[in-house]
Amino acid sequence: MSTGMVYLTRRERFNAAHKLWVEAWSDEKNQQMFGKCSNRNWHGHNYDLFVTVKGQPDPVTGFVMDVKELSKLIKMTIVDKVDHSNLNLDVDFIPKGMQPTTENLAILFWQQLEPHIKNCKLHSIKLYETENIYVEYFGE
């Protein structure tokens, strides 16, 4: 039986605080650029992280990837490090001084996870910061 490309997605959730702030700017300029995200005392989000892998289903198991293993990898490489953290201060793979925006987080999450994906390929990282704002990254 000939099979096509199958895309498998796993969702994980985490909570984290951050602040968007440029030290060289005035309070007014930071407020103008980042709004509520520039709150001096931080603010938090309930993030939804969607990780999609792609590949051919295994002829024996029918899996592109064992979703329990995918969940374990996401938790080990990302969620355990960012959940209930301050993204500006606490996470070893976020460079000091980098704005912990949803855009930057998606790229960093890809870099953390991609080396661990075997027998299929990481297709995308989709990260929801709010119900109305999300980013997708395809490793490009």
C-alpha cells in the first residue's frame, strides 16, 4: 500500500511570565512599542504549544511517531524548562537580552526539539500566546 505524507500534531500547555523591554529606551518608548507587555513587574500567559511532525506511517505500528514519545520529548526539551518560569531570567536556552516574544520562542523551541526527532521530521511549531495571537515556525 502506498502512503502519503502524514502530519501528526501534539499539544502541550505551559504558563510563563515575561516582559518586553529595551533598556536603551525610555519608559514612554517601551510603553508605546510594547504596551501592557512592558509592565515593569512582568505579566504572564497561558501558552498552547502545538508541535507537528511529518512522515510516512510505520508499516507495522501505523504511527508517524509514537505520540507518547513526542509528548515526553516536548516536555523534556521545552515545557519542563519554561513552565512557571520567568522567560527573561530563568530559561537557559533563551539568550540574555533576547526579547522573549512568541516569535523568538517558536524559533528557540524548534532548535531545542528538532535534534531529538527521529524517523520523521519536525514540520512546525505553533505557539499561542493568547486565543487571538499565535506564531507558526517551519524551521526556515
